[in-house]
Amino acid sequence: MFEFRFCYFGQARLTCSCQWPDKKSVGLPTRSNYLPSGQTSSESALVFQCQQSVKARCRRNIYDIMWLLLPILLYSVVFLYVRHIYSHWRRRGFPSEKAGITWSFLHQAYRREFRHVEAICEAYQAGRDRLLGIYCFFRPVLLVRNVELAQTILQQSNGHFNELKWDYVKGYRRFNLLEKLAPVFSAKRLSEMFGQVQKVGDHLIHHLMDKEQLQGGHLEVDLQQILRIYSINIIGNLIYGVDVNNFEQKDHILTSYLSHSQASFQSFTLSRLPQKSSFTYRLRDLIKQSVELREDHGLIRKDILQLLVRFRNGNEVGGDNWQLETNNDPDKLLSIKRLAKVAEDLLKVSLNAVASTITFTLFEILQEPLIVEKLQAEIKELSNENGQLKFEELDSLKYMEMCLKETVRKYPPLPIIERICRKSYSLPNSKFIIDEGKTLMVPLLAIHRDEKYFSEPMKYKPLRFLQSENDVGQCKDKTKTNAFIGFGIGGAHCVGQNFAKLVIKVALIKLLQNFHMELYPNLTETLEVSHQPAPFIHTKDGLKVKLKRREIKPKFYR
């Protein structure tokens, strides 16, 4: 019999009881029927309870052991997997670094203080062979420590290490966009875009002169930030095809992009915007508007976007013609989405490369007044009629060219060339084979700062690139004639280097022509430079410089 009792907040209590039938009344067997002879029911119940208790205790122990073994098994699987990854190069016979994950590394990665480029340079210095197998997190990477071998691999690999993002398939056609767009940056095309570049350079000078006048003739500015705005203005005018001056237009999309990209520099890996950020869609709308003006309304503007639109419509990008020859085929060679992606890739590459090269050129030459005097004397020889430079005369700036090469040597905008093997590649004159999907790295920064190739690598010496008629393109004091690879090699060669040099030279000419510049005291002692991937000054005030106007042909800017 059992009872159910319900009590509801102290109210009347309801009791319900029921009586189950006894086993004997229905003829069912009881426990006493199975008792051994001479054993009472109470003793049998005690034995039964002990047996059940032992069984329950065994089950609990088994469960405890299983829960103990499960994490051990999981940790063992993870350990064996990590060990398998970190023994990749040893199993294949490559020279490799001692692999392992330390707590200091995990701590730096968690706090986003790990410096990717500096770690690659340390691995380069620690190695002794031409090749060195290293590990970037859980990714096996093959580091090439020899310039000749790097050139052989990237120049003669026949498509084994091409960069996939520039491959494009349209219908039955497959081609590399960089190769097709190389004529965009030819001397003929750049000479016709030169007016746009000069206009952006004049905006830079006007902005600094206006600020100087407001501050009573003495101006202190962060030139790094000023030059980043100059670079984004160049990109907006020539790549996105809009007449923009971000020194005045503070609410433009490109100004927001500049602020966002600078804020994202704190990443411990190679920083970049997300693949589908809000800026991607807003920049795509900007491209779409500019393309519609050219295709539907016949706008002709001598810039890079005009040539990209010509390519989109199947026109040749070389030659002299800027006019768009549209066709009625709705299936264009490049969609608006793909065209916007090309423009954004050019934006990411050129923004940091141009701004960092100008910034560090000024940082180095302002420490050497003699270099500044030589550059100003060279600039003084330019005709500069009506305040306008001539494109043809820029090639005569030999000493400035040497300064740019020395800056790119010491502070390469792309410190590491990184390529993924697309199909298995046998290294020449060796037994080694690079498997498909594995990463190849050429550490430009470490090579350029190696005493084996350059004497006094940390000293800024433009004259090391002094050329003669018998050694054009060679470095005067290096032991290897091809050690300078600042603009890339082979399939990693920069097709836009002439455009970058043009933009950089215009900025340097305008600044040296119009201002006396002096570094802020103690800047060289407190300067902190990091690579993400282009070199960037992380000091709070950036490149703080004192500017004072030079009284040289001021009428050209007023």
C-alpha cells in the first residue's frame, strides 16, 4: 500500500491510498522460494544488497576511468597530429629548424604582440643551408636563403608558384590579369597620366602651406599621416577615377578606408581588411558609378580606371587610344565585381608601398644634410616651367633614384615574397621535391640586411647603387650582383614599379623644393618600426617633422 498526500498552501489535505495485491494471493513466486537451504530471508536480502552495491560501485569506477581516459586520448591525438605537422620537413629530408610551440609564443599570439616578419628574419639568420624548413603556426613553410636559388625557382618554375588571385577564367579562356594589365604602367601611358599626379602633389603642398600660415610660419606635422593621405588621393584619382582631395574632404569613403586600415595595424599576422567588409561593397559602388559614366555617357579621363574599363570591353590597353570602344555583348570580359576586386587589390598594395617608401626616404635623408643638399641641387636643374614638372626629366634624377633603391633595400614595402606551390616541383640540382600546397618564402628584408650581400647593411648609403656604363643595374659594393630584389623577381616582379616611382618622386620633389625639413629632436632614439607587412612607424607621433617654407618660386603655388 502506498499513499499520495497533497497539501496546497496550508489548505485541506487530500490523502489517497491504494492497496496492491499480495504476490501469494495471485500465486506469484516470492524470494523465499529461491532461498538456499538454511538461509533466512533477512540474510538473503543482506547478501543481495551487498551484491547490488558492489555492482553499482564497479559501474561508477568504470565510468570514472572512461572520463579519465577520454581527455588523455583526445590530448594524445592532438599531440600526435601536431607532432606529425612539425616533423614534415624532417620526414622529407629538408634542413629544418627545431620545431615547437612555447608558452611565450602563445602568450604573444594571444596578446597580438607576435611579429611575423621579425620571426622570419630570425629563422633566416639561424639557418646555414640554402633552404630551411620552418613552421608558421601549423603551416610548413620552406624558406629560401639563397638569392640565386630564389631567382631560379621564381623565374624558371613555369607556373608552379604563380599567385592565384591574379588568375582569371572567362568562358574557355584562362589568363593572368597582371600580365594583361602590364601595359597600363608603360612609360607612354604614365606620361599621359602625369598631369593627374602633379595635381595631387600640388594639393599636398597647398595643404602644408595653409597649415604653416595658420601656425605663424613654423609647422610641426606627422609626415607619415600626411603622406598616407597623399597616397590615398593618388589612388582615388587614378585607380577609382574620382576627383578627390582628402586633405579637404574628410567624409569621403577613401578617408574612412584610410582610418580603418590604420586602426587594423595591431594584428599579429599580415594585416588586411576582411574579404567582405563594408568597405568592399562601398568601394564597389564607387567603381560602378565611375564605370557607368564612361560606358554610358562617354566620359574620357586619362587614368588607370579608363584603361581597366577598356580591358573590360575587350579593347587594347597599350597604344595611344583612350577612347572606349564599347560592344553590345552583355557578357563583359570583367564583371563589375571582378573589376572592383582588382581595384581594391591595387589599393591595398599601393597605399602602404608608396606611403612607406616616401616616409622612410625622408626619415633617412633628413638625418644626412649632405644628402638633402645633393637632392635639392639635382632638383634645381629641372626646368619646372610654370610650376609644372616634365615627365621626361624625371629620369635625369639619378641620385634620387639611388636614394629610392637604398630605401627599398633597407625598408622593402613587401618584406617577404610568399608563394604556394600549385603542383609538385623538383628543385634544380638537388633531390628535394616541394609538394603541392606547400608554401615557399623569400625573405627580402633579411636578404637586404645580410652582410654577405651588402656591406654595413643598416647604414643608409645611396652611393652603393652608383652605376657605370659597364655595370648598369648592379650594386657597387655587394658581393653578389643580383642581391637587390626590392621590386620582386620572376613571377613576383612588381609590374607597377614605374608608377610607384613616379608618384614617390613627385612627392619628394614637391617637398624638397618648397620646404626646409628637420626631424623632431630625439625621434631617431624613440622610433619604433614594425612590418604589417609594409614598414610602419608605430611611435605615437609618427614621423614628426618641423617644416619651414623655402622662398623658391612660391608664385607657382599661389
